[in-house]
Amino acid sequence: MTHPTVAAPTVAPAPVAIGWRQLAPWLAFTGVLGVVLLYFVGVEQGVFSLIAGEQVHEFVHDGRHLLGFPCH
């Protein structure tokens, strides 16, 4: 005769709070990365060009139009 086994109740782990001091560097990094990407997609051409040539412009050309930046 077999006896049914009773599983022990599982306890869900409690969420861990992340402090602002730990979160601030990641927020700053994300903000700087976002501004750099916005620059290269939206502004990198013509007078404001940091990189000579058309390589960056052609690389982000479709993304520029998708985000609503004019380039022609």
C-alpha cells in the first residue's frame, strides 16, 4: 500500500528593494547612451558631423525616416 506524499508549501521569495544609489549609475549610463544614439540617428550629417563621410548617415538612414527625422 502506498501513502500519498504531501509536498511542503513553497514560499515565494520577497522582492528586493533597489536603492537610488545603486540605480543612479545605470540611469546615467542609459541616459548618456540614449543621447548619443539620438545624436547619431537625428543629427549626424552636414555641419554637425563628427565623423567625415556619409557612412554614418547611410547606416542610420532608414531609422532616421522611421523616427521622423528629415534628411533630404
